[in-house]
Amino acid sequence: MFCQKCGALMRPKDGVLCCPRCGAEKGIGKEDKKTVTTRSTKKELVVLDGDVNVLPTTSEAECPKCGHRLAYWILRQTRSADEAETRIYECTKCHARWREY
């Protein structure tokens, strides 16, 4: 609650709200009493089987190990923030990994 005269934050003292700047007082009414409640949220954890792969694929990358043209890819910031991210590929056939900077 703020003071009507000077706008300072009023503080409770002996059952009334008191302004520390100008000394104005105001009684504490029902509208000044607030109840704070917290809500707990339940989060759901989804566990995927080992065979399920949700990564994006590309056919523009060729595996250096087996020559297969389909690979999963992800982007990671491996260097400082002002440099470009690193694209990491994984072959869908032999699971070899390689990087493209």
C-alpha cells in the first residue's frame, strides 16, 4: 500500500499502516490483507525407446565411411557465440559421426 500524501511505501506498525516519510497512518482493512497461494505443477516425462529417433534427416550429406546419402543432423554451438555453429551428422546406415564447421 502506498501513502496517499507522498507516495512512499507504507509499513505495518502496531496494527496500522504507517508512512516512514511523512508519518501518515491508515488502518488495515480486509482489502489490504492478501493471501498468497502457490500452485504446484506436475510435469510429465516422456521416455522414448532406443529405436525411436526424432532427429531431422538430410540427403545432402554423404557419409565418409560408407558413402550412404542419408544422415541425421544437429546444430551445436561449439565455439564462441560470435562464430557459426557446428553441424554434426550421423549416418543412418553405419552410425558414423562427422562434423561440418
